[in-house]
Amino acid sequence: MNDVGSSRHSLMQESELEVLAVAAIREHRHLIAADEAVYEEWTRARADPSVSAAVLKSLQDEYVARQKKSEAQQELLSEIIDALGYVPKVAPDGEA
């Protein structure tokens, strides 16, 4: 973990950290769902011989870029949760 991120979050109030954590968890869930959709599309395209190599490469590049974004977001989420000291309960999307 990087010290700048952890010190930045350690200066925040618990209530602020919990709001950030909940938002980061929801964002993480959203990114995972979007990543899975792109992966499934890429997998289907690889199985279809009519799909061009350029399209396959584009889907692969998009998936790899999404994975990097998800990794960075997960690191931020980890820093926030470390500073908070616990993982807040977050209802599944669409529930209160």
C-alpha cells in the first residue's frame, strides 16, 4: 500500500471514510460487471470465425485496459478499507 494514500485517508473522519468505502464498493461491483460483459463478448468473438482479427484485438485491448482500471480502483478501495478498519455492509445494487 502506498503511504500517501493511506495517510490521506487516515486524516478523514470514520463517517467520511464509510461513505467513500460504500461508493468505492459500488464502483468496484460496476466495474466487475462491465469487465465480465466485455470478456464474454471477447470470448464469443474468438469462437466466431467470421470475426476479424482487428475486432478481436480491439476487444482484447479493451478488456486489458478495463482490467488495469479495475486493479487501480481495487487498490484505492483497499486503502480506504484499511483506513476505515472494516468493510461496511453494502446492499446489492437495486436494494436499499
